[in-house]
Amino acid sequence: MLRTSAFADTIALPAGVAAWPKRGEVASATSETISKGRELYMRFCEQCHQPDGLGVVGRFPPIIGSHWVTGPPEVLIRILLDGLKGPVRVGGDSFDGVMPGSRDLLADSEISAVATYIRQWKLNAADSVEPPMVRRVRIATAGHPGPWTAEALEGTGNKRKWIIIVALVVTILIVAGILRARRQI
Ligand code: HEC
């Protein structure tokens, strides 16, 4: 079963993402893709995320059990292309670092292989990521200025703004109510 639904339910679709992946059986990638992905992981990722994929507490987040990895592939591709910076929660832990992107380093087929590998590695179970999808996201996000923030990828910026506006309005109404009540005494 895909473990994408909980994530998909809580975050808004990033611009250019048509839909969250559907629940269903995971189509296992070919062993060729998996071994290419493993090789790329060892070359470009494991110095930070560690050979066991569990990361380093407080410094590098885990790959195993991360909803960023098994969630919408369009979000994972964005992280791999342009990187990630600032506060992010992964598997219940907080991180606040910078990961460089690989836009100019890895081809579409390489991003697709490493993404597929980590989505199907150990306990992770999510669909393969195909090169045409990487191509689409690469074009849609061309010129993105540096690493993404988790907030931008989660589309929570707008939500937070509305919470602040509503809190302000409620406060003003309460103060106005208190002032009017005082005057009547
Ligand atoms: C120089 C160290 C470094 C390298 C190399 C690196 N990362 Fe990261 N990665 C990080 C850091 C730090 C974060 C968290 C950034 C933040 O705090 O916003 C992160 C976040 C992530 C995330 C989202 C959070 C999570 O753990 O699920 C994914 C997915 C990810 N990296 C995958 C990869 C893959 C795949 C590669 C190799 C292609 C890679 N990273 C290479 C340091 C690195």
C-alpha cells in the first residue's frame, strides 16, 4: 500500500502538480533502475543521509520513513532538483539545514533512478518516478531561485496568513466588546 495518503491529505498541491498519486499497489522498479539508483545514492547522497538512510540526528534528516520521500513525486523531484533549506519536520524530528540541489549535476534519468530507489528502499513503499515526470517538473520549475523551503512545498504560507488575519479580527472584536460593556456600566 502506498504511504502517501496521510501526507496528501494535509498539504495543498504545489503549483504545477495536477494530482496526488493514487493509492494502490506499488509497481516495483526494474532491478537495473534500482542498482543505478543505489549507485547514485552512494555517490551523491549518503555522505549526508548516511549509508543506512537514517540520517544524523539534528543535522541530516532520514530517508527511511520520510513522507517527503514516499509522498507526491513532484515534491521529491523539486527537492532533488533545487534542494531544501530552513525548518523541516521529518519523521517527528526537526531539522534546519541546507541541502544543495542537483539540477545541473544529474540528468532526468538519474534523478528518476535515485528517486525510485529511495522510494522503494527498505520500509519505504511508493511508486517509481519516471524520467518524463522529472523532465516536466524540471521545465515547470526552471529558474527557481535556490533551494525550496518546506513551507513553500507544503503550501502552508497562505494558511498561516489567514490564521493571523482571523486572530487579529477576533481580538479587535473582543476588545471592542469589552470597551462597549465598560461604557454601559
Ligand atoms: C550536503 C549534504 C546533503 C546531500 C549531499 C544531500 N542532502 Fe538531502 N538533505 C540535506 C539536508 C541538510 C536536508 C534538510 C534541509 C532542511 O533542513 O531544510 C535534506 C533534505 C532531504 C530530503 C527531504 C527530507 C527527508 O529527509 O526526507 C530528501 C528527500 C533528501 N534530502 C534527499 C536527498 C537525496 C536523494 C540526495 C542525493 C541525490 C541528497 N538528499 C543529498 C543534506 C544533504
